Amino acid sequence: MRAKLLDRARDRKEDFQFMLGRWVAERFLYRLGKSDQREVFVLKGATLFLIWQGKLPRPTRDIDLLGYGSTQIKSVTESIRQICSVAADDGIVFDLAGITAEEIREEAEYGGIRVRIPAALDGAKAPLQIDIGFGDAVDPAPEETAFPVMLDMESPRLKTYPPEVVIAEKLQAMVHLGIANSRMKDFFDIWILSREQPFQMSRLQRAVEATFARRKTPLPTERPTALTDAFLKDKAKTDQWKAFLNRMELPKDLAELGEVGDAIAGFLMPVIEAVRVKRGDELEWSAKGPWTKAEAAKSAKPEKK
């Protein structure tokens, strides 16, 4: 397996260690889908872009999960140990005795546990980090999905977050944190999703309503601070955005923070308003927008040649 990954890394001109980390994450998800814990954990986070778009718009090899079971560290550790114990012919060896877990301080309001798992492939070490959150509402409901594989092996099948819920949680964080927000990855992820995927207003409404209610966050009546010029043109925030692009090895001229924020506002402020007034008319968002009546959106689609 190590030789196959090395060949893949050379062919794609990608860093082998990063690819190895992704392989470890993929095979953990395979074990999760085969384990008794498959109903307990739901995949969330940036790894989902591999399912939605077949690529990672920003590099990540960690895993984010929503947990429905116990929030006790001892219990969570045992659940992860059970998953890692599932047999799989992929060469990955998880060090069950070396698994550690701790509370995630920055997620204390909603509860979270960070698990670190020592792992290796033919002697090459690739530790895996898993962040597990608890108690969030997932509406629309999680979907069972096949996770794309790097090599010719059986795909993981597991429950995953719908993109609408990912967006709703990131929007809630923007509203809740206000000027203190430094989560530039949230701006990036929502922006990318709005540019590359279609959405239905009704599904986003459900996700935003459920998430804000669960997290006891009032819906804004105007642009939240994080989407205003006071935030988007603030030097500290624009510096954070530039640092994020640099850290993710993304083009420096990809987009200005103000451009991204305005695009997000155009995408999500109509959704917030629809939730507030409980509007029921169906709108559709084509990649890059704007929102249009469902029938108009269909008629605007180019004919297949």
C-alpha cells in the first residue's frame, strides 16, 4: 500500500506525507462504516468536499464528527478504539493503547472532544486527529454516502452532514462571534460552496432555523457584523484572511475578504429573511447565484448538447 501511495503522490506531484494522512483518515472512515458505531457518529467538516466536489479546496487530513452518544472522554475513547479495531486489509495499523482524548476548549459552549490516534503504514507514521462535537441539530437529516477512495478498495459508507447544515453552522458562528470571529475557513467554505453547488431555499431554511434554534442564537434582522464593512475592511481581519490563504497554500489573489463577504451576504441574507418571515415560496440557487424562482432556474439551465 505504501508503494501505491508513493506512486500516486509522484503522479499527482503531491506531498506523500499529506497523502498518507488522507489515506489514514479514509481508512478510519471505512472502519467506522463497518463498525457498531456507524449510527453514533456523523461525518462533518472540510473532508466532505471530497464527496461533494471530488477535491479538497483547502488542505485538510483531520476528521470532524458529530457524536450522538456519550460525551464522556472515557466512553468516547472506547468507541474510537472499537472503530480502530475493525479488521481491514489496507496496511494501516492504529495504536489502540496510544489513543488519547481531551476536551476542546474553543468548542466548550457546545461540547467537544479531540481524539488523537497514533497510526502507521509500513513504518511510516501518520497520526490522525478527530474532533467530535455533540448536541447539534441536523436538519435536513444526515445522509448515508459513499466516500471516494484513493486506491482501488471498497469505499467507506457512512452518515454525512448535508451541505446545508454545514453552511448553517458556519453562519451561526459568524453571527454569534461577531467582530471577534477569526474563523476565516468558514468564510472560505461557504463562499466555495455558493460558487460551485446548487441549493434549494427550503432546505437551507430548515438548516438555518434548526441550527439557530438549537444554539439559542437570534436571527439577525440585518447583515451580521461579520458581513459588514466594519469587519470585512478591518485591517486585522484582512490580515487574518491573507494569512489563511497563505497557510492553506491558496493563491494570494484568490479573492479579497470584502468580495467573499459580499458574496456570502448575497447568498445567505435572503435565507435568513425567509426564515424570519416564514416564507414558503421555493427558490433555487445555481452555482454563483442568484436566487431565482424554481421554474425560472430550470428554464435558465443550458440545454444539453
